[in-house]
Amino acid sequence: MKIPKKITPDRIKEAIVEIKYRSSVPFEIVPGYVFRALDDTYRYIMRPTPSPALPPHEEAEIVGLQFQFGSHMFHKDRIKIVLKPGSFVFNCLDSYVSWSTYLPEIKRFLEQISGADVVESFERVGLRYISAYEDMDLLPLINLSYALKIEEYDPRSFRFNSEFEYKGKTVILNISNQLPQIDPNQKTSKPKTVSQIDIDVIQKNISVNSNDLALLINHIESIHETEKEIYFSLLTEEFIATLNPEY
């Protein structure tokens, strides 16, 4: 299958990268180490941040991220980095930036903290993309079919969840279709709906030495390619053709 390098619009709502690491340094002092290692293009913030409005997802290990009170956050341009015990979490601030912008920022952060004596080894990497489609019915647009022999069953509003192994990685796939959006300020009686394609790709047990950033970046690039492969295999060719694909 030929995978586009870019589509317009991409409709990406969340693009979360989580890198789990092992350290002998207590987490309480990790933010200070990181702060001293980063240059002045990063802004440090410590404040409660609302959790992103994501669907419940208890099976995933990298999903359902809670930016809890006391999280240590660094902002840089359009990227934010959240420090959690044993992991670095990356996301976009307002809207998705291209992977060609996103990955170098992740790499730059890791390079700057490489001498901070925080990380002994990297243990796992994960990438989660959530694409949102407001007031759109995904059923005609994706390669998914099912049927229930229940009278008066409406197949247009549903949640589909699956977890499987693919190319040595764990994939957690969630598809929701035409679920009502709760908006207390909405004036009309008919609520808007939202459909989502939510894909997690996780590479476990990588055990990469903290000095081998090239190998870690290779793992991240690999899960990104897997993420794209699964996403575009879900979409029909007809739907892809409407997204102005660039190859």
C-alpha cells in the first residue's frame, strides 16, 4: 500500500509521544536536573493542567494520560513536554505540527538532557494519534464492517475497541462513530456528533542505553511508520483521494 506523506486536512486532535525510562534519581529532583540542562528557549511551568478530553481507555499503557496537579511542564514553541515519574510525555500545544517538525524537537530535548544524569536507560516508547471528525459518519469511509441481528439497532453510533500485536509492537485501536458531543452552551436541540480514530502503537522492553539516542529515535520512527500504516489501511481509497494526499 502506498502511504501518503501528507493529507489535508489531517484532523489530528492529539499526537502524544511517551518515552518511559529507568532512573536511580528520585523523581522529586528530576525537574531541577532537567531545568538546568535545557536552554532558555524552553519555558518551565508547574501548575494543574486539565486532562485532555479523551475517550476512556483503560487497556492502554500510554493512553489516558492525566496531567495531574504538580506535573512539571516545559513549553517550547508549539510543543509541550510533561515530566512524570519514569516518563517524558510530548504533545502539541494547540494543533498538530508536522512529523518533520515534531520529531526533531523530541530529539533536541533528549540531546539536551543527555548529560543531566537522569536517565539510565529507555525502556519503552509509545505514540498515540487521535483524529477527530465532527458531524461525519465514518462507516462509509473506513474498512470496517459488522452487523448485529437486533431489531431497530442503529449501526451509525458505536465504539469499536481492539488490541493486537503487529510487527513486534502492541497496537490499541479505538474507533468511535457519531457519538454526541456534550456542549452546555449549545442552543439547538440536536447535538453535534464526533467520530474518532484513535491509534496507539507501543514498543515495549527496548532497553536502550541513555547514550544511544540514535537507536531510541529509530524506535520512535518505526512506531510512527506503523501508526501511519494502520491509519491509512483503515481508510478507503476513495476517502483518501478526498484528502489531497501528497506522496
